[in-house]
Amino acid sequence: QVQFVESGGGLVQPGGSLRLSCAASGISFSIYAMGWYRQAPGKQRELVATITRSTIANYTDSVKGRFTISRDNAKNTVYLQMNSLKSEDTAVYYCNADRGGPLFRSWGQGTRVTVSP
């Protein structure tokens, strides 16, 4: 059974930083590209960043230069380092395997990030 467990969210002031983690189980983690997604209130879920098996990273334009995605295959975990946070980064963040979009129907509970003074 595929399972994703996200953690690391919280309340942070604009300009602050957070590091999100997502532990995956039930999949052969190392063979998949992984992605971080987010859903802001009243908006659709959007892709934030992806990382391939060979650790090539891609980012949506709004987070380029501020967010860094990484992975640890030994821990079946993908990370998202978020710096210089802005109010528009406020959302619930999720991870999933990526194949041009989320691969698995199963989503974790997400981790909430709130950027506010």
C-alpha cells in the first residue's frame, strides 16, 4: 500500500525558512521521480518541484531560487527546503511520485505552511 507522510510545516514570518520532509512507503522509492505539490485555500493543487531518479530538479517559476528539492533514497524521503518564504507560499504541501503529474491516487495528509507576519 502506497503511503506518503509529510511533515515540517508550520507558521513562519515572511522571509523565513522551513524544511519539509515526505517519507514514502509501499513503493520502490529510488526508481521514481518525486514531486512536491501544494494546494492553497480555494485553489487547485499545483506542482511546486520535481526531482528525478538522477536528482535533476525542476521548479515552478514562482519558487525558483528560493526552494530546493532533494531526496535520500536510503530513507525513502524527499525534502523541500523553502527559503525567503512569501505569503503566497501559504498552502498545504503534499508529495507524490511524479510522471508528468502525480502518479499515485493515494495522497498523504499533507503538511500546512502558513506564512504570515
